[in-house]
Amino acid sequence: MTMSMPPWRTAMQGRFEELTISSAVLEGNPLGDPSRRPLLVYLPPGYEESRHYPAIYLLQGLTRQLDMWWNRSAFRPTVPELIDRVFGEPDVPPCVVVLVDAWTSLGGSQFLNSSGTGRYLDYLSDEVVAVVDERFATIPDRDHRALAGHSSGGYGAIVVSLVRPDMFGAFAAHSADALFEVCYQPEFREAARALQGEYAGDWTAFWEDFHSRPAFSKRYDHLLLNIYCMAACYSAQPDGSPAFPFDLATGRTRQEVWDRWLALDPVRLASHHGDALRSMRGVYLDAGRRDEAFLDLGATAFARELDRLGVAHHFELFDGGHGSVEYRYPLGWRYLAERLTS
């Protein structure tokens, strides 16, 4: 029997460079999170300053930060190892791959500008791209720049591409947050019950408890964190406090707030950004048929919107759930690399 997957890091064909960005737009953000952020940049085998390369920006899901790209599951390569494996293949066009950190103390930013979390859309689109294009031999135009991500990262890949088509010309979205009435709304009743049952409807009590013990050590931790974070991203008030799309005592929908969430749903955004979508050099979508948040239904709904708008795309459902699907990422990277260089 041979060892199919070494359990330790091994020598790479390409290399990673780590740098720090001092962000002007994240200074003084409402959560007090760091404005200095790490960035990992992968340079493919044979990288030369005299040659210029397309760039793919990888976005992480909720509760993820940069160091976690290196996390290893048993018998599986890490994401950086997958990157090196893909771009070490002779038939894959070489690309610079940028691993972006948009962590917040609420778990994430959805890669949006929000009075509740900060200006992460501007941070990604303007500051990160500018640093990468200045420091590395990239092709500095939107037709050679793409976004890719999973879950909240997949959401960011879609939405940032829609609202900033001047900066990004292709995207790959794996199990992206979409069709909000299916992936989010069913959780509102459970969140209301959990918040009332243990915390008397007081979010401050939840956060004090959450930070007093190991994170995610109680049943409803992820549910409550997710709802709070999404409210901070989608429906923050001018003072930065989140407005919730349901009554905290009953779970009853607060339509005026819920409408703000729906306005940021990729399925609904698509019809308002048809020209941006049709300008994309590539659109890749997939999701697992057993996704626990039913994001396969969201992916299907978004793909149908693309069909209606006449947007060429690749769409695939596979046998799997929401997590442990990093083995799908290389399919999207290869797809993007081919279209950014075609």
C-alpha cells in the first residue's frame, strides 16, 4: 500500500508570498477590527516578472480567516496545496492566485460595504487589487481578473462581480448564499426561540456568553452568530446597529427589513445587472444536492435567472453537502483560468 496523501506540507512547484495591507477604508470600522490585513499571493511555477498573468481572487466563507486556508483534513490536501497542484498542471494556464482575508469579529463581511461591519467591498475591489497589481506581474484589467469562493465567499464572488464589473470579469461560486427565503428565512423562527429561551431576547447576553467560553460549544451558537452577522451586513442602521428581519419574540417577518435582505439576494440582483452578467468572460456555479442550507436550490434559481437573461454559464449539482467540498474548487479555478486566457 502506498501513501496517497502526505500528512505534512511538501515542497511546492510554485510559491506563496505573504504581505500585509494597511487599509484606509477599513480604518475606524464600526467593529474596531484591524485595518491591517494579511494577504497570501500564489505565484505559479516559472513565474517571471517579464511576463504578465491573469489573477484569481479567492474569498472565504463565514467565520474563516486567512490562516485557515492551511487547515488540513485527514487524507486531503489543503487549499494551498490544491492551488499548487492545479496550476502545476501543464494544460492549465498559469495564474496569480490571491487569498483574501475579510474576517470580522462577527465572522464575516459578505464582502459588502455596510455601516455595521465596514467597507469590505471597497477594500477588496480597490485596495487589494491595487496592491496586487502594483507588486506582482498581473494583467491589470477586468478581463483578466476573476473572483472565486464558497458559501459566503461564493456570495461575494457573485455580488462583487455584479456591482463592480469594471474590476472583475469572471467568477466561480460554490454553494453560494442565494434565494434568501429558502436559505435564511426558515432559520428565523429557530433563532427567535433560541434567543428567547436562553437569553431573554437580549443579543448582548448572547455575545457575552459566546465570548465567555469556547466558541461554538453550544447548539445554537452558529445559528445566532449567522443571523446577527447577516443583519449587520444586509440591514445595518445608520448608527451601525443591525436591524433584524423578524420579530425577536415571535419570529414574525418584519417586511421592511426583510425587503432590504431580498434586495441583496443574487437571484433578485441578477435582473438588475444583466449587462454586467452578460459581460462576464466566465460564470461557474455548483452546489451539493444535499446542502444543509438548501443552497443547491439557490444555485438552481440563480442559474435559471442566467438562462432567462441569456448569460452563458456552467452549472452543476453534485452529490454532497455544504461542507468539505474543497475538492470542487479546482474545477472552478481551471474553468476561470481557461476563460481568462482564451
